[in-house]
Amino acid sequence: MPSANKVRIRHAVTIDVLIPAIEKDLATLPYVIDAVRTHVKHPIGRILIVAPKKTRILDFCRKKGCTFVDENTVLPITKKDIHYRSRKWERSGWLFQQLLKLNGDKLCTADYFLVIDADTVLIAPHRFREKGKTIFYSRNWSQPQYFTTYRKLMGKKAASASSFVTHYMLFERSQLTQMKREIEAKHQKPWYSAIIHSMNRTKQFAFSEFETYGNYLYSKDRGGMKIQKARNKGLHMNAGQLSKQKLNELAEKYRSLSFHKRKGYVRTPSSKSSAGGR
């Protein structure tokens, strides 16, 4: 007789998973994918890795049973077309990966898809749909410019008092498509162009895909959302350095860990002639 847990999973919504990545993420990505397969309590359709077409990334996708998507085929623009930098910092790639996520409705086939950052590892069980509602995770940290851009983009103030910037989020394909249609109707240009033109690109943190989609749904269908505390912890170390014992200790307090490596955002002499990392 099947266990109650297996019965619950069988009746859960099937979701796809979308992860934008670059070569530097390959150190953490195996842990990200293994954790998704362990802790996401939904049947998983495809895990899509949206990345540059590099041999190491293609080999990785084959090994881990993931679907590779060439990042340069996702949008009519590529990272080279985005100019978001100052003399000290480079954010073009960072913005590009947000736009890639927002075209997930064109890449995924399941009605719902989970977007998770390539440096974030789930350490506790997660269910993203429950009793007809989508579960969103929130925290009390954000950037003022995210809300300024949202107001310019959507024509109204962000409605949520807390932030949706929590490194992963479940998107509903039909709702994401509708949001982009509304942006295009308001600005009379492609949605990604509207985002770029609504941003103050002299500011280092000027747009958030999670903040934008979360607030869009919050203002439209607050009753369809269940909001929980994110309980994410940032660590400045390699995921492989974490012992099983330490992981179990952290799991008692946190839901996820983010292994941040921010050096790619600082402009160096070698990066000043390129579109920069992310």
C-alpha cells in the first residue's frame, strides 16, 4: 500500500524547473539540482538550465539529466545588447538572467514552473501549491529602486509590505504571460525593452523579476497567494564544504542557503571591454 506522503505527491501539481546559469555556477549547481529533487514536494517535469553554450555546461546537463537551453536563443536580445554598468560595477549579465527567467512561459510546458537561482540550495521540504493557492516566500529586505521601477513599469505602487526577493519563486505561465502583455500594452514596446527603459541604470540594483511578478499577483489576486517567511541564509563559502551535521543544524532554522559570489559584479580591466559576468 503506498504511503500517505507518496499519495500526496502524486496529487500535487507537476512543475518544471528553470535555472539560469553560467560556468562559474557549476561548483554549486549539482547541489542546487539535487536539493530541488529532494525537497520540492511536487512531481518535476523538466529541469531547464538556461546558459551559454559551453562544453562544460552541456556535459553537466547530460550528466544530471537536465534540458540545456542556449541563453542566446531565448530572447530577441542577448547580454551584449544590454548596457548596464558604471566605471566600478557591471550588471548587464545580472539583468539578462532576470529577463531570461521572465521568458520562462515560452520555455516551460508545465502550467507552473519554479525559478531558482544557481547559487541557492533548498535544505527543507517545499510545497509551492496548496489548496488552490501559490505559496510565496517573503522577507523584510529589498532595494528602493525595485519599487521605483515597478511603479514606472506597471503604473501603480507596489502593494505588498514585504519583499518577494527570496532567490526562488513559482511562476504560473498564464499569469506571467498576462503580466508581460499588460506591460507591452502600457509602454507600446516589447516587455523586455519596457523593463530596461523603466530602470534607472545609474543605480546598481534597479530591477527585480521576483519583486515585480510577486507584486503583480499581490495586487491582482491576493487571495490566491499564501505568504510565508523565507528563512534564507547567505553563506560565503563553497557548498561542498558544508558537513552533513552543519547542514542538519541549519535546516532546523532555515529553509534555504545561498552561496553568494559577488566578485563578478566588480569591473576589472579585463571585464571593461566585455558584457560582464553574472
